Amino acid sequence: MAPAPTSTYSAITLNINGEKHLLSVDHRTTLLDALRERLDLTGTKKGCDQGQCGACTVLIDGRRAVSCLQLAVAAEEREITTVEGLAEGERLHPVQQAFLDLDGYQCGYCTPGQICSAVAVIEEHAAGWPSAVTGDLRPEAGPPPLTAEEIRERMSGNLCRCGAYVSIVQAVAQAAAAGAETTQTTEEAA
């Protein structure tokens, strides 16, 4: 007797930008396709569809991920943040504002992925995570200075075909400095 056919579809709940979305998806559907084609969240871009360009970068549980390689079914019940979910109402996220202020974009196609990656880079750095160019890896050394070299290394998974790298590095540095100022002011007030 032949085994009963199994469905290639599942009903899943995706928590995106603080909202829950119930979807029926084919098991092979990528998170990128679910975002763009099923939920009309088109800020996340389809670039290479091979995980090499970073245009589709989103945050999953606060960590960056290329959504073209992430299956939607594997993202169920996780916190997913796209570029659309970074701003608070009309107030842009500091990274978005820095990209705008410093022209950290040209054609803008890679910008949503660059911004999501930059948000994660700043958080990773603040948490003390080293990069491939970090000189002193001892925990007691604390986070290394967020130099242009550190930023370039940490952002290396995001390609900009227009070559806006100089402005992108400046925008990440400005946003990181603004975040450090905010943290210091909050700690002093407490």
C-alpha cells in the first residue's frame, strides 16, 4: 500500500514588524518571497537570490539574515524586522536618518538591506562582538573602536553596485555615535 500523500503547504504565522500574519505557504517559499509577494512588504529587495549581495537583509530575532536563503516556514514565530519596521511612526530610525543625511545611497536598490545590516552591525559592536579585523580579542579589552575599517569589514556582506561605500561607512559611524550619545545620556539621567 502506498503512503498517503503529504501536503507541501503549511499554515504559518509570521511576526513581522510587530504584526502577526497568518499565511498558507509552500514549504519551498523563501522568507523574501513571502514578504514581497504575499505581504506586499517590498522594501526588502531581491538581488542575487543566492545570499551573496545582501539586498534582502532583514533582522530575525535582532540578528541579520539574508531572507532569500531563509525558508518562510523556518521563520515562524520569530521576530522579523524589515526596513519598513525600523521607523517609529514618522520618526526615522537613527540609521535611516544617517543614510538620508549623508547620502548613503545612490540608486537605492541595496539601501534597505544596507540599513538593516547596519542596525545589526551597531548592536553587534556594542555587545562586544569582534570582527575579522578586530585587533584585541580579549573580553576585558571591551569593544574595539568602530573605525572605518571595522565598519567596512562588518558591512562586507552587503554590496552596493553604485559604489556608495564611503557614504555608507560615514552613515553607520554617525548612527553608532548618535546611539552611544543616547545611551550615555540615558545612563547619566538614571
